[in-house]
Amino acid sequence: MYLIRDVFRCKPGKARTVAEKFNRTIPSMEAQDGFRNCRVLVDFVADYWTVVLQAEVEELSAFEAHMASFSARPEVKEALEGYLELVEAGHREIYRVVQPPPQRSAPARRKRTRAREAR
């Protein structure tokens, strides 16, 4: 699995508008491209006016197919109209997800919590 992050540095005061535009593209990404856990992030402690469009995809081939067709979709064209005038710069980050260890069962967590409380 891969995590893909498109990071945009927006013009001053334009991050909210860019985030709203990207949020409107998420249904298309999930339904037509097989992306999951799509979300839009904005800076909290980062460079000012930063917006990140993040998604997960099983295979990079799905991302390549997405890149070939995404911007041609009518609903995406409409959602992203004019966004380039709102952005100063950007870059893409692609990470391979290393699966975390399996979650402990709820009874095991409760047992450990009770043991701590008894101390």
C-alpha cells in the first residue's frame, strides 16, 4: 500500500479556498480510482498556507491510471477551476506503508488497564 501526499503552498489567505476545492474531488478519487482514506489537511504547525491532499492506494499502477484520467473528468474540472491562481508551489510525496503490528484485542487492553489502576 502507498500513501500519496500532494503538498501545496498557497498564496496568502487562499488555503481555505484550495482545501474546499480539493474536498470536492475526493468522491471521484474514491469511486473511480480506488483511493481510500482520502482527506485534505491544512497547516497547523507548518509553513503558512499549506494544503495537503492525501490518499492511500494499493498499487502505484492505480495512481498512474488516476493521473492519466483525473483532470479530464467534468466534475473534477469544475471543482478545481481556477485553483492554479491560488497556489504558489507544490510537490508530491509517495510513501510505501509499512503495516503496523496487529491490534490487541479489547479484553487484553482492559486487563492491562485494570492492572495499572490496581497499582
